[in-house]
Amino acid sequence: MSATAARSTGSRILLVIAIIVGLILLVSLGSWLWYRSHPATLVEAPPGVLAVLTRPIPDGPEAGLLRRGRYLATAGDCVSCHTRAGGLPFTGGRGLRTPFGVIYSPNLSGSADGIASWTPDQFFRAMHDGIDNDGNHLYPAFPYTHFTVVSRADSYAILAWLKTVPGDASTAPANRLPFPLDLRPVMLVWNALNFSPHGLAANHAQPASWNRGAYLVEGLGHCGACHSPKTTLGADDSSHAYQGGKLDNWLAPDLTGNKRTGLGSWSHQDIVDYLKYGRGARSNAAGPMAEVVTYSTSLMSDADLAAIAIYLETLTPSADMTASPPAAVAMRAGGAIFSDACTACHREGGVGSARLFPPLAGSAAVQQVDPTSVIRLILAGGRTGPTLARPSALSMPSFAWKLDDQQVADVATYARNSWGNHAPPVSADQVADLRRQLGLLTAMRR
């Protein structure tokens, strides 16, 4: 090759390199300008929920009413049940699995297919009595048994704001309930046995903050709907209120003052931080509670979170449980699995990493009598509810592919009975049953 040809080839190579570098710089500049104009926000699903719950409401004659209504709807976490995956906020269609079948939430948006035509009296009747605008009895999957204590003024504010929420023509699918539960008049009998509309009288022996907490916990927050066990008819078991309840293959834990399984060992600030950030010194919010934190409690005022904590701190402790000691072989096997698979996050001694990965030592969630949530988190993994203040969605991986039923049972038993913890052992049959219900694959054979 001549010197001239070599120089020509070299020039072409340099030109190509220059073009590539130029393109890289151009793409980088474009990306930088895009990110400058699109600041990072909390990744959320379904889309638009946080915008609906947080965007400014313009000043106007009804601005105060609408802001109050949105705050109350947020405190009630209406959006979590009334938004299907991928759907517009509040347009319903989410299937709520109950022991009796699947009930789909209705459209609560301000569209014609939502509640645009509802009157304040009709909406209050739904909240207070469990009867819709057409006179049909509602199923208690809509927790009117708790909303019954919500005041007429608060009900009016919620409706006023919901009517401003943009929606679409979505209608809920037909409920999947067996005969005769698919006939709404059956609820006449259920209500006669389990429900009487009522308000919530103030307890003048308690401070205003306690009474506010009671109103939020017993009413809008409807905490007992998940955290209280159910009777055979699906009503809250008032004799064991707030002592933990099973819900869609999760266990909503004990909220009473029990020091081992409840909130008895939590400080006031522990409770507030958990509700505000979804993570704290004691536990992280996962499963259904993650949604509650993301779309409800993290957006509430500090005063209301403190009031909730004050009220919860006065709940009568549940009875201490008795449990037989675990088998030594299970503890040895579980300890080996824990050291291999769990210590990277939960650390040796189960101490966790403060406000990142929760401690297992002394954990009330780990020591619940019913191990459902512990098994589920090991099998299926979980995600801490992200919040605007703590947007990182910390996750626990699934171990269903790696650990067989006996191994899951052993490591769960180990965590529930180490470092001062004490809870009933977990069996391989319990793990197999939940694995089957969740539709998870059996661990790979090695």
C-alpha cells in the first residue's frame, strides 16, 4: 500500500471515530437535558396514583373541602382496593380474594360510570349502612363495618373530592361467589348477625390525640379489617380484636401490646417511623401493608400518625402463647441455611441493617403464632413499600427455586426460635401448602 493510500485509510478511520464520539456526546447531552427536565420520581404501579393523591388542588371556593376530602380518602387508603393493575386510579376492578370467593371493587372515580351521580346521602348510606345508591346491600369486602363511624361531614368531603378524580368507563367484572352468596339479599341475614350501624363516641377520659387515633384506626383506617381474626361467617372476631388476621395468604400481625408478638416492645417513634417511611428500627412494610404505607400513611400528617400510635399503644395485650421447643435437627439445619442464605442482609445474630433490612431478633412479625407471612416471604420474596421520603424499594429475593419445603421450614423455625425469639416450629407440610397456593415451583434438585 502506498503512503498516500495509507494516509487516506487513516483519515477515514479517524473520521469514523470522530463521528462515533460525536454521536456519543450528542446522546449524552440529550440524556442530560432530558433528565434535567424530568427529575427522578418514585417508581409506582399502578400509574398515576401518587399524582392523584399529591398534586396541588388549586385555590377556589371549594378548595378547602376538596383538600380535606382527598386527605380523608388517603387516610382510608381507598385507592389500593379501588385500582386494578394498570388501571386509572379509583376506577375499580381489583379482585379482592376472600374465603368465600372473589369480589371486585367498583369504580369510585368522578366519571359517569363511577360515582358522578351519587348524592351525599347515598354515599353516607354506603359508608354508614353498607347500602349502595340503588339500594343494594354491599359486601363487607367494602369495610362499611368500620366506615360506619365516619362522620357525615367527612363522608361529604370524601365524595366531593372523588367526584373530581378523572376516570373512564371501567366497570367491575361480576363477582365470583357461589350460590347463594352471590345474592345480595343474603347480606340482610349477615348484617343482622354481625353488624349494627353506629358512631364512635368520644372517650373523655382520654386526650384529644387518643380520640383522633381511635377515629382513624377504628374508622377510616379500618385496621381491624386485616389485623383482627375472622369468624366462620367472615366477620371480625371482636373477642380477639387486633390480635392478627389471615388475608389472601398473608398474616396481618398482632397490633396489641403483647411484647413478643405485638407492639408492646415498640416505642412510640418506632410506630410512627414505620407508618411514615415503611421501614424503621423494628420492621419493614411488605405485602398488603406496603401499599398502605405507600399510598396512605406516608402521606398523612405527623399529628395523625402520632395519634394512631397513641391509640395503638393502649390496646390490651393478647395472651402469651405457648409453643413446644423445636427439634434440634431442625435448628441445626436451619442455622446452616441462615448463615449461607440470609446473613448478607439480616446479619449474623439476626440484627439486620438499621432501616434497610429488618432485624429478625426480637421481631414481632417473625414470632407470630401463624407463620404464613414468614413462609411467604422466604418462598416468594417481598418488597418494602417505597415512599416519597424513602423511595428505594428494598427487596427480598424469592428462595422458592433454591430451598425445598423442609429447608424453608427449617430456616423459618430457626429464625423464629433464635436470639431470644420463641414461636411454634414450622412444618414442611405448611410450606408445601402455601407453595401450592401461591403457584410457586418446587426447588431445583441439586
